[in-house]
Amino acid sequence: MRKFYIIIFFLGLSSSVFSQFYVKEVGLRGGYTSGITFRVNLEEDLSYEAQLGYRDQGAIFTLIRQQHREIGMDQLGNWEFVYGFGAHAGFYFTDSYRILFREIYFGRDIFTPVIGMNGYVGIDYKLEELPMSFGVSFQPFMEISLKQVFGVNFWDFGFSVRYRF
């Protein structure tokens, strides 16, 4: 009888291990804005993601508030639809200045601060048996900088690989 209770205890323990909620995720993102990501999941459907990215010969720090919606389950993991908004700040090095349809060249690279707003839409696939997740994201952004007074980019697609802990 004692062996029966021990077996029941370990079976209950193993199911709770695989259904745990991971609070943090760290990973890499490849795309137009490539870099490292760090996500903190506050609830099952709310998270904040910080990204330190590289684009246009500069560094960009982005903070995004994300909502998660489950879109399906299968035996290996689950799919989530992720959407949100955020802001970014950073710098570029550029040798030209663009306003409307005119471009002016400086002849050397100059430091250019940048600030802007981001959108986020993505699909994440979280493995159940391994603490890994994979995602495809679309991050359009608007920004103000010396490189381009007002710039909009609708083509920032990327692929992410994250480790959950």
C-alpha cells in the first residue's frame, strides 16, 4: 500500500512539473532589427518584453507590453497569438539626412539619436516538455531622428528563439 502512495505522489509531481508557468524568457531575434530579447510574463496573458537590437549601424532599446491569446493545443506544445505596443530609443550612425524626397550627404558618419513607437504582432509556439519557445513576429515602428525627421517602417519581420525559466 505504501508503494501505491509513493507512485501516486510521483505521478502527481510529474504532471505539475510539466504544467508550470515560466515567468522569464531570454532569447535571440533575427530580422531587420536583430538582437537579444528578455520577456517577463506577469500573468498567463500579459507580459513585458525588452529588446536590445541592432539596425542601421546603431543600437536600439525597445520595451513592449504584450497580450497573449491561446490559439490551439497539440501534443508537443501550444500556440499563442501575441500583440502589443511599446516604445524605443537608441542611436544610429549615418552619413545622410533625408527629408521628404530629398537626401543630403554629410560625407562622414555622424551620431544620430532616435526615439519612436512600436507595434507588435506575433505567433509563439511553446514546447511543453522543453523550456523553449519559437516565434515569428511583425514589429512596425515610427520614429523621429536626425537621419530621417519622421520615419515609418512596416517591414520589420523577425524570428525568435527563447529559453524559458
